[in-house]
Amino acid sequence: MEKGKMTNEELLKELADMEDRFGELEAAHKTLQESEERYRNFIENVQESCFETDLAGKFTFINDSMVRGTGFSKEQILGRVAFGRMDPEEREKIIRAYNELFRTGKPITLFSYRYINSKGEVREVENSGSLIRDAEGKPIGFRGVSRDVTDRIKREEELERYREFFENIEDSIFEMDLQGRFTFFNEATCRNTEYSPDELRNFDQRKWYETKEDEERVFKIFNELYRTGEKKKVYEISVLTKSGKKIYFDNSISLVRDAAGNPIGFRCISRDITERKKLEQEQERLKEQLIQSEKLEALGTLAGGIAHDFNNLLMGIQGYTSLMLLDLDSTHPNYDKLKAIEEQVKSGADLTRQLLGYAQGGRYVVTNTDLNELVANSISMFARFKKEIRVHQKYEPSLWKVKVDRGQMEQVFLNLYINAWQAMPGGGALYLETNNIVLDEDYVKSHDMTPGNYVKISVTDTGIGMDEKTRQRIFEPFFTTREMGRGAGLGLATVYGIIRGHKGTINVYSEKGHGSTFNIYLPAVEQEEIKPDSPISKIQKKSGAILLVDDDQMIRDVTTALLTRLGYQVITAQSGEEALILYRSNRERIDLAIVDMIMPEMGGGEVIDKLRSINPEARVILSSGYSLNGDAKDIMDRGGAQAFIQKPFQIQELDEKIKEALNVTL
């Protein structure tokens, strides 16, 4: 066998080895094809845009996702450095990033930039990139993956806007699970309730409610919402903050459901309506105060009318009693009886004065007064007889003066002291305090007062107090909380009338079992006290004619008898019209007219004006069952009459008033 030639066996073996190698190559090629197919399928089907470029930045490969995402075709992208419209700053950002990649070889991670797609939309992408190297490790291009994050960023921005909205809104927004535990709450919830986030996460909601009734009412509302599945429910509730402050919320609640629609909790939006509630409560208070004021005014009008008519009745008794006493010696068996009748008439007149005080129709002789002194003197006298009461006094050092009738004010404080004493049957403490205070428009508009400087006097007791129903009626005449037979009169009603008559106001704060505080506000004055006029000189005149004008027959009869006893001739008229006719026909002989203020058809004021039109020098005494206030005061102030006399009057007082009127020089 020649050297170098293969035998048949060797040739066959070589062929077999070659077949094995071809098989291995074919298998490797198949594996490579399958791998390339998997890689291609992955690249073409991922949502991210995959690309390759050369070192100049020209695209050499892009996947279908990049075509879909940009809206440009492969032909519009491949072989080009840039695609679409891009802001120069964004383009410069990309160049800097890839230059850094080429220089350092470090891959780019989550590098973002903006571009404009084929529809003209601005899109934002996150890009990561790396170098492509040849077999020798030399850089020959770039490979990158881009993800469009525009929609994600929009969602994040929307979420941020919602977060800012929830965190900055004044309303409390929170969610709870079905057991009432907080699962979410905004910052306003913490701010409005004064609890920290950690405290709210472990919060026992029973601490929120002032009463058990409030807690049960809210539980019932939540339970009903869960049971019925209503869309939402709105209710109003008051809660207590961490510091114990009471605030009001307008709540809107709805169910929170899972993906299957099952209730898993509650969502609540709470709006703080505390200021609105305060305003509503203040309006309600003012409304009640107005109703109370109107009611008291109506009662005052009624009381004044009763007092006027009662004074007319007393006038008949007083007049005839005075006449009878003039005819009797003090040793006469009926003398003391008549004097007793006269004393009872005085008591009746005192009662009508209280009624007129309540009706703001009393006669006030006002002077500039230091209430510190007046209050101190009055309580000193009262405390001597009520040792079981401890008195505490706190007076403003430089208290402003007030223009008041001292006697009426003493009656006010005495009535308040008595009321306090009766409220403390087992003894207690009485607190007196005076202050200078300035009342503004908001306060005085509901009290029929003018803004300005006022003196405030507070009388506080530690007695049994009163409920709201009682407090609203406390100034009504004859209203009492005491049992029958223990006294029910005009005490506080008189106080109210006197204070209102002095252009002031009085209010009371009280709670059952916690005592009462009466606050009096009287207008302060700065002017010096006006000194009264010097007493007029008296003249003795027991003759002449007097025109007596009164629509009440009994008043005319008794007054005629008194005037006759004083030595005067009397001409009587039962109406204003008759009086004018009689005056015209007897002008020369009539020295004085006594005119009743309240008469039908033509009142005393009009009668006096017409008498003056007949004779400007006519002398007049104004007579009334009312005291010198209101219309009577207006008549006197304008000089319509020279004197005023209040029924009932005694013959001595009538004599003095006649002398006073006839002595006035016009």
C-alpha cells in the first residue's frame, strides 16, 4: 500500500467523523436560529423601544415598539441621526449623555428627555443605553432601550395634585374600616381635631362626642348607611377636640367598597361649621331676645294701663277721705279709721308706682351718680339683716358717672339682693362688681340702645339657679318659681322697667344648680350734675275760678269737692271740646285749668295746645294716673303746663301744685 494513501477503512472513518461534525454544526445552527428567533420575538413584542446606532448616532436598528411609540415608520428613522421635532436643549442633553457613555463606557440608567412624535404630541421617555463593541472590544455603536413614561408622569402629577388638594383643603377627609378605625386621613383632620397622626391611627372615637346620645346618634347613621347601601348620607354633629373645645361639623359619608362591590369601610368629608353655628345661635338668641322684649313691652303697656285706671280709682277714695278728715277732729272715733284708709291708699299708690316703673312710666328725678357709692351703701344696709350671706365687692376705681334716679336705683338693687337671698335659702355668697365698658354696634343693635360708654353692674349669687324656661320669664310681672303664698310680685319686673326707663338694659345668665348673674348696663355721662332750680316762693290765694277737665265723672266730683274746700270756684268739662267752649266763654274769670292727660277723642296735650292758642298766658296743671314720663314729660318739656300732679293726690298736694302753677311767670 502506497505511503500517504488512506485505506478504505480510514476514509470511511473520516467521512463518518465529518458527518458527525456536520450534524453538530447543524444542531448548533438550529440552536442559534432558535435563539435569534426568541431574541427577535422578545425585541419586537416588548413595550419598550429598542434601538441601535452607530457611533455617529445614526439608527441602525429599531424594533416595532419604537415605530408604534413614535408614530414614525422605520424608513423615517433608520439611517438618521434624529427623528421628529426636539427642543435644542433636549437634543443637547442626549448628546452629552452619550458622549459620557462613549468616554467612560459606563451604561446609562434611566436618563429622561422629551421629544415630539408624529402627531405633534410632547412625549417624555426614560432611556438606558450601553456600548456595542466588536470582537476586539472596540466601540462600534450604541444600544439602548426607551420607555414612554408620559402617561405615568401625568398620573403621578394628577396624584400629586390630589395629594396637595387633600392636604391643603380646610375640610377633614378621612376613611375608616367597618370597626371605625382610621385607615386614611388628611392633614386637616389632624388640624381640626388637634390630634396627631399617630394618635388618630389608634383613636377611640367615643372621645369625640360630648354626650352618649351624640355617640349613639352617629352610630345609628353609620349603621343605617351600611344596612341600606345609600350613596351618601349628610348629617350635622358636634365633637370635642383634644383640648376639649366644642366644634360643629357638617358631615357627608359614603361607603367604601372593594373590587367585588362589598362594603369595607366608610369615607367621610367633614366641613367645620362652628362659626356658622355660632352665628345661627346668636341670631336665635337675638330672635328670642326680641320676642322677650316685645312680650315685656306688651306686658308693660298692660301694666301701665292698669296702673293708670287704678290710680283713678284711688283718687276717689283718697279725695273723699281727705275731705272727711278735714271735717273731723283727731279724737273722733272714725278719724283713725279714715287715716288707715289713707295709708292703704298710699300703699296702693306705691304698687301702681311699681307697675309704672315696670311700664317705664315712672317719674325719675335724675342726677349724676357714683354707682360705686350707691351699690356699697345699699348692700351695707341689706347685709346687716342677712348675716347668712357673704358679700364680696369689686368696684372699678374710676367708675364713670351715670345719670339716674337714686331712689329708683336703690329699689333696683334692693330687689336684686332680695331675689339673690331667696335663691340661697341655706346661705351663700353674693358677688357685686362694677366696670367701665364700651358697647359697640353689634351688641347694642339687639338691645334698643346706642353704642358708647356704659357702666356695667354685675350681681351674682351662688343660689339654686334657674332653667332656660324660667330665665325667659323672670322679668314678667307676678311671675314666681316659689310656692303659692310665699310671695309673687313686681320685684324683677320693676327692676327691668326702671333700667329700661334709664335707657339701659339688663340680662341674666343662670344654670340650674349653679347660681345666677344679673348684668346691668347704664349709659355713662360726662357732664356735671345739673343743680335743681331754687324753690319757688309761695303765695296765698284762696279765690278764683278753675277749669277742671276730666272724662271720669268720679274724678270730676271728688276734685271739685277738694277745690271747693280750698276756696275755688270750679267749672267742669268732661271732654276737650267742652273745655274749649267753656274756656272761650269764661276766659276772663278762669285763673287756671287742670287737664287730664288721657281722654277720648282729644287728649290733654291737644287741649292744652288749643287753650294756649286762645290765651298764650293760660296757666295749666297737667293731671294723670301715669307718672311724669312719655307724653306727659313731652308736654312739660315744651312748656305746655306749669305743673304736673299725679293721681291719686291729697288736698295738701293739690294746694301746693295750684300755688306752683299760679306763681310761674310766663
